[in-house]
Amino acid sequence: CFRSFYAKQWSSDIRLDGKTAIVTGANSGIGKATAKDLAMRGAHVVLACRDMEKAEKAVADIMREVESASVVAMKLDLADTKSICEFAENIYNTEQSLHFLINNAGVAICPYQTTADGFEMQFGVNYLGHFLLTYLLLDLLKYSAPSRVINLGSIAHLIGKINFEDVNSEKRYHATRAYAQSKLANTLFTRELARRVEDFGITAYAVDPGKVSTEIIRHLRRSLQLFLRTFAFVMKTPAEGSYTTLFCAVTPDLESGGYYRDCAPATCSRAASDDRTACKLWALSCQLLGICWD
Ligand SMILES: NC(=O)c1ccc[n+]([C@@H]2O[C@H](COP(=O)([O-])OP(=O)(O)OC[C@H]3O[C@@H](n4cnc5c(N)ncnc54)[C@H](OP(=O)(O)O)[C@@H]3O)[C@@H](O)[C@H]2O)c1
């Protein structure tokens, strides 16, 4: 099968029979590859997607490729807190346990848009939506412990800054900065979450998948999209892009709260290791979402 030129290869024969995983944004790219691998290991996988047609197609593809896969599609629009609440309710009604919550969905460098609740789209979907989802599923993660939360970050976090004065870019919007802010927020969230849940047997990991050839480029200029598609062979395939997520899911005794790249601990920016900013962002997120998460 196709392999990119430079991506490090990784494999593990760890089985996940009897385990349950949720992968957000699992109808394409890294999320779909992650869901397929988890299903191959025997896990029951919920594909949490906003478009049910695409989700059902992804389920059919995985079922075709993985013998006796246990995969289901469920509606989740991270750009709408009502949908996130309904999804969590569905999960509590249908699933007995949750061992892996993989907060993978993302939107990148899009024109200015807001979510149903008025949050800037990238901050709202990539970070706040996943923050709320994790909060709502925490009891099931606790009940199923040991369990893991994996948040997709990006190298873009290096140029990120949490703009506390205008976190929703209402005064000024810069698409790349807003993406970087959302990915920095995911990395800070991971750090703070790990600290808060360690007594419950839940661990958390931030993952930089590397440069992966996927549909994440859909909002870039057409010429840039064409360039990236032409040179896709120097990027990782979606399967290769899923390795670090899977590494964080299956590797025993991995340090919680850390940032991982190429299936190994990696250094994140100073801003991403600032506990005061992590705490301040946590409080702001609770305030924006109207929740109390101590
Ligand atoms: N590709 C890279 O080089 C790269 C690098 C660093 C980080 N990442 C991160 O990796 C993650 C996966 O991205 P990808 O590269 O696999 O891109 P992708 O193929 O575009 O996948 C993104 C997924 O997120 C879903 N999504 C977007 N908005 C959503 C919403 N409101 N509610 C629910 N799901 C939503 C998309 O659903 P639709 O199909 O319905 O739009 C899609 O399934 C993202 O968090 C991205 O930021 C990617």
C-alpha cells in the first residue's frame, strides 16, 4: 500500500477488544484512519460527525475493510452546543463505557464565521466544542477508567497566542492566527485536564499529527490547494497521520498532559506550557459555555 517518502512508520499489535472509543470528525482524513485502526484492534468505535451521509459512508468503508468491525455513526456538530449536548445524551443512552475520547475534528483557516452560539468558528469547533464534549462525557470516562482523552493539536500552536481581550476575534480576525489560537488552546486544555483528572484514572495527551495530506486545506486559496495536492507525496498519508494519536491511545504508562509528535514526546511552545494561562483559559471557557467545571 502507498507510503509517503519521509513519514516514520509505527505499528503496535496491542488489541482493544471490549474497549469503546469516540472519534470526532471521523468521516475523513486522520479521524477516519484513526477509527479504522481502532476498529481493527477490536474496539467498538463511534464516529462522531456533523454530516450523517458522510458518516454512514465512512462506516460502510470501514465495515468493508475490517472484518467484524463494530462501528457506528452518531450526529455531532461541534459548532452547536445543543448538538454537543444531544450527542452526549445519546452516548449515555447507548454506550456502557468510554475508554478513548479522541477530539480530532477540526476546521482550519476559514473565512470569519461564528458557531450557533456566536463563538469564532475555529475557536468554537477545534477547542470550545471539544472542551464541552469532554466535560459532558467525564462521568463515563471516570466510570470506565483507565481512560484517555486525546486532543489534536498542531505545530501551528507555536505561533499561537490566547487573545483574552478578544478571544472570538470580534474586533479583528486573522484566519491563521485564529487557527493557531485554537490549537494552542487544545494544548493548554490537555495540560490542565491531565492535572485535574489524574486522581480518576483519566489521562490526556495533545497530538501534533505532522503535515498530512487531507481535506483540512479546503479553505486555503485554490492555487495553494493545488500546490499542496501536487506535493502530497512529501506529506503523510492519513493513516500515517493517525500514528501519533494511536500511539497515545495504546502505549502503556505514557506521561499524561504531554505533547506528542512522531510517536514520541515533543517540546511544545512556552506559551503552551504556561499553567497560569491554562487556568485562565479554563475559567474563561466555563464562563463562555455557562458551565461549572472545578
Ligand atoms: N492535516 C494536517 O496536516 C494537520 C496538521 C495539524 C493538525 N491537524 C488536525 O488534525 C485534525 C483532523 O484533520 P484532518 O487533517 O484529518 O482534516 P479533515 O479531513 O478536513 O477532517 C476534519 C474533520 O473534522 C470535521 N469537522 C469540521 N467541522 C466540524 C464540526 N462543526 N462538527 C463536527 N465535525 C467537524 C470534518 O467534517 P466534514 O467532513 O463534515 O467537514 C472532518 O470530518 C484537525 O483537528 C486538524 O486541525 C491536521
